[in-house]
Amino acid sequence: MIDSTTLLEQALSLPENERAKIAARLLESLDENAQRDIDAEWVAEIERRCAAVDAGTLATSDWQDVRARIEREIFGR
């Protein structure tokens, strides 16, 4: 079995994109349960919003109106 210091030295010698992949995967491994909880919350929120749209209780906006408002407010157009 390789020790963590040797493993770290080997990882640090990799190209940047490979180090980024490893770093991302390590971070994901620390919070797998939290990510599952977040995913479940997003599913519940999406279902709530879809139900509100279906029931006609959610105010919606036309994309062209939203885009025009964004351009006015952010881009000053």
C-alpha cells in the first residue's frame, strides 16, 4: 500500500487538468451524503414548481419580457 505522502507527491506531478479531476473527486467523496440531500431537495423543489404551474398558481413570464428586463437592468439597453 502506498503512503499518503508518496501519493500526494505523485498527484502533484500530474498535469493541471488531471489534478483538478482528482481534487474534484476527493471533494465529492467528503460530502456524498450531503449531495444526496441536496439532490433530493432539488427534486422536491422542481416537483413543487411543476405542480404550481399545472395548477395555475405560479406566475410565469414570457421569455422576451424577461430578456428585455435583464437587458435594461443589467446592460442598460
